[in-house]
Amino acid sequence: MKTRNRLMALLGACGLVAAMMPTWGGSAQAAELPSDFQLDSGSGYVATTDVKLSGAVKTEALAAVKKWRQDALDTNVPWPKYDSQTTMRQYLAQNGISETDYLHPKWSKELEKIALQRAVEAADSDLGHNRPDGSHWFDLKSNGVETHAEVLAWGRRTVSAAVDQWACTDEDSPTQCEKKNYLTNNGSVTGHYLYLINPKLKSYGIAGYVDPEVDYGAVWAGEANFSIQANQDELNLSGTYSFVTTLTEDRVKEGYSPDRFSWSTGDAGSMPTVKYNYFQKRYSAAGTWSSDDPAIATVTADGAFKAVKAGSTTFKLTANGRSLTFPVTVAGDAITAVTNPEAVTVASGTAPTLPKTVSATYESGKTMDVAVTWDAIPADKYKARAGGSFTVEGHVAGWNKPVMITVNVTPATVTDAAVKGSDHVTTPAGTAPTLPTKATLTWSNGDTTEASLSFPASDKYKAREGGEYTLNGTAEGWDKPLSVTVTVTPATVTKVEPLADVTTIEKKAPTLPSQADFTWSNGDKSKETITWETIPETQYASAGTFTVNGTALNQKVTVKVNVVTATVTNVAPVSEVTTESGVAPTLPASTEVTWSNGQKTTENIAWDAITPEQYSPREGGSFTVKGTVAGESITVQVKVNPAMIGLVTVDPTQVETESGTAPKLPETATVAWSNGESTSETIAWADNNGYTVREGGSYDQAGTVLNGAKTVSVKVTVKPAKVVKVEELRATTTVGTAPQLPNTLKVTWSNGDVTDEAVEWNMEGLTWDTPAEGIQVPGTVTALKQDVTALVDVTEKPAELKLALSAQTVTEGDQVTFTATGFKAGEAVTFTVHSDPITVATVDADANGVASTKWTVPDNFAGEHTVIASGRSGSVEQPLTVKAKAPTATGAAKTLKKRLASTGFAGGATGILALAFAGAGALAVSRKRH
């Protein structure tokens, strides 16, 4: 099989592609193509082949074509020629073609049919665009639709791969990148690529399949048309289908097999499939069979043959006006043995169907089925109800011995059953019906027999109203029920029981019995409804007796009525009465009385007297009131609701207080109750700090009584707070310098507030040229309009603070002297060494303002430090470099490394010494405290 990829194109015009993807499926039973798949198969010898298709590829095919059309737009492919100055996008715009229409060409079902037929025919790649019968690709039409362009491809397993192969799959290959061929005009093939991008093509159909037996293992065909076709559906064929084409005579001359037949007399069967040798026997011959001499051998049009007698003849397979010929030879033969057929089994009563042929062996050694004639079979042989077996003799022409077959008869079975006699019985209610006791059975062989019949017990015949019911009986030897219908006639009344007398009260209609007791002919007893005649009121208006007549089920019944005098039988209770505490209840004036004659009347009630104490308790409660009605006792329950809280008053309703002083509020409120009582209740006042407002004002102080049941309030008036104290200010300045006084002073108020209030100072006329104490500077607190006075002390300017060290660089263990000058006489001066602060000493300055101390440098103190002298006059500092002792080189290095780490300096020892030396002569910078 060829294994390289190959493609081929012939274009009447360049074309676009759509496709579906079939695959080769072997020799599975082929299905018929759709009824509208009617294409011209050509004028040659008819040939068929099976192809397995695996569904729709329209979507994949259109997407693949769109890809290359989009590429033509994106990469500015020139059109309509490779050297055109217009790009595809410009060409579309100039010709009124939208990019949307260009990128979405239409599918054609008719073109897809043509493509599928051409893919089947192009399995032999050597044919190119020619059909197997020698005609041209453009001769093929479907329902009047023709193709204007065709492209072919072999070796690709998917439709999108085939489309890419038509355009470009290897830019370095002139046979695999037609886009490059077109753009460079290198003389190589470009038709497949133009087929994909040409905007004039509107409709496409692509189809193909994968099959290891076709050239390169797969074949695809693409067809195109300039017009948009009406039917844009897709075939969507999935499964194995049989396709028809035709072959040229030259291809038929390559041979076919089988091409001749040899039989013996009596041989028969179906003609085998004939395969053309062309293209690896892919195609089968088709047509109708015929025999030149039926006396030798016969054959039906669909291929059923029989060898009649010795001799020779010719069979033909004809289609499309062309015939394949097959020499046929029939040889004579004699039977040497006949095989008895296998036994036949039938049901009793069923005539056996014996085989029409038996197997015969001929002198030539062949075996075949031959006709046999069987002797007649008496009916009693196969109708025995008990079953059994027997043999039948048969005869074969050309064989002088009988053929024997055994017939086995299975026992007969019961096929039907029926009640013997009538299946309908009538009986009066209460009398058991007389049911049939026999059934007739019918057997599968036609026999009939009797069997006992029994029914289940049932008392439905006792129903007084009669009716009809069905009983299902069981016949011995039959597995289905046999039914009998029983009709029961209704029972009759045999006795009506007398009714007991009825007693009623005068003026009350008597209650008569609603039912009478009946006895029936079936033994039932029942109660039946009585319909009574109307009773005049005069009959029961006074004591006495009378008789009333009635009927029940058309039977006459009577009852005696005795009338007696009426009495009270019931006094309707009255509902509970609810009243408010302190309010006299309103008791019901009357109630309903029921009398023994059934009458009901409304009678007045006489109640016992009640007192205010009973209905006035503030907490509520209940009590009972007695009374009489129609001579009978009666009571009523009175419920007293708790008294309601009325007006709550507070005295006084207004209080006054100073800002910052909690007001004195009333401790109790007077509560008036709905029952007239009045109580004094403790007030729970809510927290409120409104009285602390410095500006004063007023607010409502809320409170509650009776655990929050009622709220009360008092108006609280708060007087503004007063100034209690203004901050006294004493400041210090030096000669020649005006004092810097603050802009605000602390003001303390009577409510405890302390505020910063703005102050304005008046220094006009004041001088600061000489030392002095207590110079008064007048001022005014602006918001308070209150005058204040600040006292200012003028002192001499302090001397400049200085600090001197006996040495700027020392070694651990050395003694160094710190001397500070410029401090005031007697001022405490503290000497401190940093970085880790170490207080060396605190010394009082002498009369000249000098303070001095000595300090021995501790071990492990190597590094850069700062010495600070500080007092009330300020502070001054000097750097101090401490070198480590050097008892050993290792110890000195470790100490130096440690001190360097503590200072954060990353330089070497030489740098530290240089720095220390540079600082030795520096003057201290004083920092004064203000």
C-alpha cells in the first residue's frame, strides 16, 4: 500500500471546502444509502464496494476553511493574482463582499454527496480526477447540482488535516505549502490553496474516509460551486454503506473471480459474490443472473442455481447493458446411500410435518439433499391421547430402499373446560343454591371427558335484598377457574314486632320511635324506618293518652302515647362577669329555663346584694353571687380586674442646682389608682450627668415607679459654673531678653472643669535691662474678661557650659578626670558615660560654677563613648575613646571586635584610632535647657 501523502486538484474555478469524516469499516453488513442519494454511477461495468462512515464533519470542515480565509485577511494575501496590488481585504471591500460572508461560506448537501462518491472512486490514487469508468469528475451531478471545482487528498486522517494539506503543512516544501507557492510564483502547484481562499466560491461539500486498504490509508474529496445552494444540511452518515460505481472494460479485463463453475447433477445453491481483480479486489460485480441453457443448469435473476443434467452451458451476470460470462459444467452421478432423517416430535392430535428432502451420497462422493416421498399416516397414529411413537416409510427416486423416520407423539393436554349443564343457578334468599358437580374437559387431540367440579363455600345467597354473584369452581385436571352465576331472589317480611308505649309532657310533641323490628324469610332481623302520620298539638296539650299510626316497608305499625304534666328540667348557667376594681359589676338580669315538656322560656333572676368591698380590692380577685330563677338556685362568678395606675405626680416638678453639684430630686411620687386609692411610691431616677455642664442650662430628669410601670420626670435647672482659680504665672528671663509668656492659662471652674483660656499680656513700658525679681506683667483672660498678673524674674546670662576630659583616649583601667564649668554655684551636676549609660557621679558646683570628678575605666569597655555633664543649667558632652587592654593578642582582638559590634562601626582598628585622635582637640558643644 502507498504510504506517502498526496493531493490533487482540478478547478473549473477556485473553491471553498466543507467535509464529513468517514472511515473504512471492513466487510460489515452494508446499509442502504438515503433514498435521495441518487448519483450517476457511470456507463461501465457495475461494481459495488462497502465503506464505513463515522458521522458528520461539517462543523470541523467549515472551521478549517475559515482558518485559512482568516489567514488570507490577516497576512494581506494579494488577490485576485499573486502580484496584485490589492490585498484580499481590499478586494472584498472593493467588490462589496463582507468579511463575515467571506469567512462563513455555505454548506451544500448535494456537493457533499458528490464529494462522498468521488472519495469512494478516488481510493485508487492513480485515477486522479478521472472516474473508474473513464468519465470526468465534472460529469457527476446530484439533483441537478454540479461541481465547479474539485480537490483530492490522500493520507490525512481528519478533514481539518486534509484542508491544511491543501493549504500549507510544511513551508519548506513546494509540494506541501501551496500558499508559499502562490505568494512567490515559483511555478509549483497552487490550486488547492486557491480553492480555499477564493471569495467567488459560495458553496462547498467535503467528504472522505480512513481505510488501510486504500492508497495512503485515507482519501478526501472537496467540491465547490459558485452559487449558494438551497439544501445546506449535512449527510451525517454513520455506519457501513454500499456504494455503486462502474469500471472500464480494460479494468474488467484484469479479471474476476470466480470466473467459471463445475457442479454435479442435482447440485443447487446461491451464486457466490464475484470480485473484480482490479484494485486489490475492492469491488464486487453486480447485476442479474441468466443461463444460456436451462436444460443443463438453471439460475434465477437473484442467483439461485440448480444443476439439472450432465452437460455444459454459460451463465451471465448482466447490468448496465454489460455482461460478465461464466462457463458452467454439470457432471452425472448415482446415489450410493441415503441417510434417515432425525425423529420428529409432535403433540397428540397434530399431524406431523415430515422433511421434504433427505441427505443422499453419490458415487462421486458428494452429498446433497434430494426429494423424498412419505407414506400416508393414519390419524389414529398421532391422535392417541396418551402419546407414544411410530415410524413412517419414505421413498427417494434413484434409490431402491425405503427411508425411515420416527415420529414421537407427546401426550395430549387439556385445552379447555366448561361447566356441564347450566352455568346459571337461581335460589331464594336464605336458601343455599344447588350447584353443578361435573365439568366437561376438551383435550388437545380433540377428545372430551368429564371431571368432578367443586366450589368454595359462600354465604352470599343469604343476602336479604337478593342479587347476583359469581362462584369460581375447580375442575379436576384443569388449572383455570370455571364460573357459575347465582341469582338470589329477595327475602320477604314474616313478622313486625309491636312497639312500646311513648310518654311525653303536656305541650311537648312526643318523640316517636324511628324504627320497627322486622323478621325476614331468610332469618334476618332488621330495624326499618317508620313514617308516622301528623299529630295535632291538641292531642298532647293536656295529660291523657292517644294512638299514632305509621308505616314501615309498606307494613302498618301503631304506638300508644301517654301525656304527663311539665316541670323545670334545666336552668341555663350565666357567663362570668368581669368588672374593674372599684366598679360595681352588672349582673345578668335573666336566663333561659328548660321545661320537662321541652319548652324553653326566659325568666328573670333575683340576685343577692353585693358590697363595694367585694369588687374594690386594688389587686383584683373574684367572688360568687347567688340568686334564684323560676324557684331554682343560680350563681354567677364575678371577676375583678386589678386596679389600673392612673395619674402619677411628683412634687416638686422643678429643682435647681449649681453646675457640678448633683440635684436633690424627690424620693417618692404619688400614684392615683383606678379604684380610687392613692399611694406613695419610690422613684428610681435614671443616671444623668446633665448637671455637670459648665455653661449651665436645663434638662429633663427621667425616672420610673412601680418597677418601670410608669415614668416621671423633673425639670432640672443648672446654674453656670464659676471661675474658682486662674493659674498663677511666674517666669524667668535673662538681662536684655523680653520674657516669653504663654498664650493660655489654666482656669479651674466650680464644676471641677479645668480649661486652657487665651490670655493677652501688656508689656508696654516694662524693661529687662537689669536683674530684678517679681516684675509684674498685667494681662487679661479674654473670654472671662478677667485681669491677671504674671511675675517675671530677670537674671544674669549664665556662663557657657564646658566639659573637659583629662584625656580623650584612654585604656581600660585608666583613671580619667571629668571637669565641667559654667554651672551655677551649688548646682548639682551629674556625669554620665554613654553608649550603655553609666552614671559616674553627681557633684555640686563650687562657688565658681565648676564641678569635677575622677573615673576609672572598667574592663570590657573598649569602644567609642560619650561623656555628658548635666544639671539645671543644661548639659554638655565630649567624646571618649576607650582602648582595650592587650594582655594577649587574641584577647585584645576579641575585645575590640565586641566594642565595634556595640557601636555599629564596620572599620578597622586604624580607623578608630584616627577618629579618636581627630576628636581630641574638639570643643564641647553645650546644650542648654530652657
